[in-house]
Amino acid sequence: MMEKIRVDVATLSERSKSFATKEDVQLIRTDVQKELTNQTRWLATTMIAIASVGLAVAKYLFG
């Protein structure tokens, strides 16, 4: 019984080396927030550009 507990503790100890720390999670969170901000800016800029081109084409065709 004690040998099994030793093996289990050793296994858990080895696995714990690959666990994420609070710093790891915070770093990933920061990276995701930056990428989401960049994607939102890109999307908004693209939508404004498409709307502008659409209005210019409509003015040219119907104006």
C-alpha cells in the first residue's frame, strides 16, 4: 500500500512540473487580449473601408 502511494506521489510530482503557473496564465491572457484588440481594429477598419467604397460606387453610378 505504501509503495503505491509513493509511486502515486512521484507521478504527481513529475506531472506538476508541467502545470501552468499564474504568470503563464496571465501572459496568455494578455496575448489573447492584444490579439483580440488588433482583430477588432482590423475588422472595424475594413468595414468602414468597404462602406466608403460602396458609397463612392453608388454615388458614381446613381449620382
